[in-house]
Amino acid sequence: MKFEGKFEGREFPPRDARIDTRYNALVRLDRGAIDAEILNVSGMGFRLRLATEVEPGEEVTLEVHKLEPVKAVIRWVRGDECGGVFLEAVAL
């Protein structure tokens, strides 16, 4: 369900639908590569579970078997999960 309401006078634009997934991925950072699991994805962003800490603002490259690598930026981190946005929209 999309939320299209107002909060203190500001409108929230509807976001792309998220698709729940369970894909193994490799996340490449400046300091190396780490294994991750993609938990959900949309044309503009994703949520990951990983064992290594990342920081909001870090640029990463996501690699999934049989697909081209995709560049992204981490936007939030909570425990072993994080979310980010693709630098270019992806086709699902």
C-alpha cells in the first residue's frame, strides 16, 4: 500500500513499489568486497542485509550473478540492514 498523505503540511510523493526478494549479492566498496543479501528492490533503490558495517553516503557497486554491476549510494543503516538508491534507475 502506498502512503499518499500529508505530514505537517508537506506532501510525500508516492515511491516506487518494492519487490521482496532474497538474492545473494556482492557489495564492492573502496575498502573491499563483502557478501550481502538483497531483501527488497525497486527501480530506484534497495534494502540489503550485510555482516559488515557501512556508512550512509558510501558509494557502492552491487553485483548479482548474471547481471551487470550497478552503482548506488547507501542512504540509511539500521543494525545489519541498510538501504540505498541506485545512481541510475534500473529495469526490473
